[in-house]
Amino acid sequence: MFEEGYSKPFLRLPAVQAMLMQFLSLALVLGLMFGLFAFWGVKVPLLAAVLLQAIAAAGLSFWRRLAPWWLAMQMVFLPGLVAGAMLHLPSSIYLLAFLFLLLLYWSTFRTQVPFYPSGAAVWAAVAAQLPTARPIRFVDVGSGFGGMILHLARLRPESEFVGIELAPLPWLASRVLGRLTRSRGCFLRDDYQHLDFGEYDMVFAYLSPAAMPALWRKARAEMRAGSILFSYEFAIREAESQIANISEVNGRNLYRWNM
């Protein structure tokens, strides 16, 4: 996953803003409930208060222009907590869920790169664009569970395929799968900013819109002439005029830049 290339002040991080919107909307609803009871003796039902808080949190997030998925998460956050409390679930379930999500997403709150699996159709589309006349060095930035690297390494055993992933759980899973299948693919747990793109003939990324400007700066600075940069779904605004090829896969674009 992307780690250092895209950085914002702490209070401007979307995850931090979303949390602040939750607290602010809760304070507004509690203030409204207190005012209604103090002046008119009206008691707001718990369900109505929870729904008001959810709507307020989503509205504030929309005002702050957070991405659409944040609005959905803001809507379900407090209702989900209340529903869980009403079900009287063991507290260990919440701890296990937190640990699982932490290991899966790791620093997503800061990097704004959630877990995006690419899928077999994308692997096939990339494989079709690999040069066949010579061995190549290929790196998948944010390789997740390693599906693309395992697939390409199986198709092209003479070439070198590397996946780099920051989140511990996907990286560990890819290492285990690689060992079990005796794959020639290599998996690194690190920030891709520590890689030298100049060592690779092809770089593939499936990140997020927030990460693309930094990816392009690194690619421009390090990739050799004749090497290729792929991005699935997310274009690079600064480099739209330089796109060499666009392939449609599952209704989304696979972008290619010849460096």
C-alpha cells in the first residue's frame, strides 16, 4: 500500500475529518435533545436521535467534500454501534474485528489507499501487454494478496515479478500462497517509496485517486526510457495527455504510459 508519497496535515486527513464530524454531529444532536427537554419537556426517542446523528454526520461530511464512501460510513457508524450494543455481543468480537481490519488496511486512514483487489481479468489484460522477446522485471505496487504476481510468475517463469505491500495481513497471505504454490514471485512488505522504479521494466498500480500525483512524480523521476507504467481504474490527471493506451476491463480502464 501507498505510505509516504501522499501526505496531508493531520487535521486535513479524511479519516480525521470524518471522526471530527461524528463528534460534532453527536454534540449537535445532544444539544438539540437537551434543549427540547429543557424548554418544552419533549423527549427524543433513542432511535430518532441515532438517525439524526447519522444524517448530520453524513451532511457535515458532504459539506467538507469527503469522498462518497465516507458519507455511507458516516451514516452507518453510530447505528451500527447501537445495533451491536442491543445484540449484547461479546466485547472480544469488537477487538477481533478491529485487529482484523487493522492488519488488512493498516495505514489507510493516512494514505487514503484502501484494499482494492484487481481480479483475474486485469491480470490477463496486463499479461497480454508484456513483451515476449525478452525477460522483464515487473513490480505490482500495493500487491494485496498477490494474485497478479502469482499469475504472471506462473505464465512467465523466465521473468522477475515482485509485489510490494504495506498492510501485514495481505503481505503475509501472499508470502504463504507463494510458498505453497512454489511461485517464483517475490513479495516485499514495505512502502513502495523505498523502491527504485528504475530497476523495473514495468510498474503496475491499483491505488486511489489521492495517491496518483505522487506515483506519477516518482515514475517520472526514476523510470527508465522505454519502461511502462500501468494504472487500473485511476488516471493521473497530470499525465492524461501522455496516456499511450487504454484498455477496458470489467467496465473500468487500464491505463498505460510509455515512459
